[in-house]
Amino acid sequence: MIYRGDLHIHTTLSPCGDLEMTPVQILERAKALSWDFIGITDHNDTRQAPIIATLGNQMGITVFIGAEICSSEEVHLLAYVPTEMARAALQEYLKTYRLKVANRACYFGDQVVVSTDEMILINEEDLLLTALSQDVYQVTDFVHSLGGVVVAAHVDRPSYSLISTLGFIPDDLPLDGVEYYRSSEEIDSTKWCCIQNSDAHYLKDMQPNRCEYHMSHLSFDGLKTCFRNHQIHII
């Protein structure tokens, strides 16, 4: 079957995300776009994702839980994990290795976890945009140890990407996929499973989907199989 969605969406927890990016509004927008799934990938944190996943189940939208992780090289990697236990482990990893810098909300923006009825549950005081003291290999290995999936984020952007930082995508880095934002000219699509996402920080960024995912059933295992067998097609 063919499923459609977007695997790179930020919420109110990301400091650069708009406060309209609440669980209800994100899912209502996804519903309006006829998406089957979304991926929640806040910067270096996972705590908003389970709340959205719970509401997503009620609304008929699958939510893949993850984070956009900033490595020590300042490369962004999208990580997705299969279970609540794995999410908790990933959250502890991010908290342990994230550089501790106080957030300046007036400059970077608020970082809040909100409930399904849009009440603030957590106001994170440490800036979530800082890099981890773990390199791309360490991050990738840890996420894989949790049974997760790792995708190099927006590799065609001039900052915070593998190509902009290292100049290339290392052959020995065991990525599951590569995401590009606008152009795939620098990517060998025969080697890497390529996807395209919105990297939405505002509701208006959530636009008609860019990819079709061919799965026998919509699940985390189905998603992993899509990446492994290159069963994702950009439209």
C-alpha cells in the first residue's frame, strides 16, 4: 500500500518553532492534507512527541517519535525510535550529552511541552539548539542500538548538514536515509534512500506531501523496511 506523510515536523518544544505548533493544530493540519503519518522531530528532545502520538491514535494518524539531533560537528540527524522505552532512553541520552546553555527565550523562542488541550506542562530552560558532545558515528550507533532509524537531515542546505560541514556523506556512516530540502543533485540515490520533508516550524510550512512510502502495513517496522529496500518515492 502507499502511505503519505512528513517525517520532519517541529512543535512548541523547538525554540525556533511557532507556538501554534501544538498537538491538536499539527494533527488537524495533517488531517487536512490527508496524511497517514507524521514524524515529530524537535531539536534534541522527544518529550512532546508521545503526547502527539496519543492524540494521533485517536485521530487516525500514525506518529513516528524522534528528534532532530545536533552532533558535535553541528550536523543535524533525524532519529526515530520504535517504542516508549526506546524514546525514554533516547531522551536520557540527549539530556546527558547536550551542552548545557541557558535558553534566552526573548532571542531563541519559547521551549514548551503542551497538553492536548494546549496547557503548558513543561517550560524547558536549557537551550535545545546546542550540539551534543557526540559525533555523527556515536549518535548513529546509539540510535541503532535502540532499534531506531537515522536519516541525515537537509543535506543540501548550507549549514547544519553533512555536506555543508564535512563536504561529503561518509561511505562508512551507516545511515538509513538521506533527506534533502530542495535539490538532490549532490546525492547518489542509488546508494542512499532519499526522502524529502518540510522541516515544518510553522503550520504554513506543512504543505502537500513530497513522498510516497510503499509499505505492507503502516508501522515502525514498515518504515524501516521502506528505508532498507528504497521503497520511498519522491513525487
